[in-house]
Amino acid sequence: MSAFCKLSIKATLGSNMLATAMLVSGTATANDFTAEKVMKEMDATQRYAFISGVVEGLAVARYMRDGKKSEGMNCIYDWFYDDKKTIDVIYVAFGKFSTYPPGAIIDSLTKRKCGE
């Protein structure tokens, strides 16, 4: 997938992520926000927007940590956007670790695939 295409997808989904976060947050605290909530309280579109936002954050953090070298960031993007099985892997992990924060789960999966 081209960098332009990835940026277009992220820009579209990023605006959805903010709305989703506002809907889900309600009166919940950060400690209450678990993978189980993502799976039970978001529909498929909201879940994908939320997860893609987490992936974007992790990819950019990796880029910055790597001294603005893009290999690690691109590995994360390719893992999420190009491998069509990745979303199912994330959902399985959310089921297995349902009481964990969703970002921590996705972070672990990206590190397993792309290293640290």
C-alpha cells in the first residue's frame, strides 16, 4: 500500500476515532477501558477506527524512537493494513486478554511482529 493511501485511510479513520473515544468514554475511567469494552460496546466500524488509531500512534512512536528511520514504522503499517488476517489476530488477543488495555495488547502484537 502506498504511503499516500495509508495517510488517506488514517486521516479518515482518525476523525472517527475521536468521535468513538467520546462515545465510549462516558463516565468510564481509563482503568475501566479494556479490550472487552472495545469488543462489546463498539460496532465493527468503531472498533476498526479505534484500532487503526492505536496502530497509527504506535507506528509514529516507533518512527520517532528509531531516529526518524521508517523501517519499523513501515513494518507496523504493513502488518496492520496489508495483512488481512491481522484484525482477526487482534480480536482473538482481545478475547484472550479481555481485562487488559487494548493499546497494550496491540503494542505487544506489533512488537512480536516488528521487534522493538
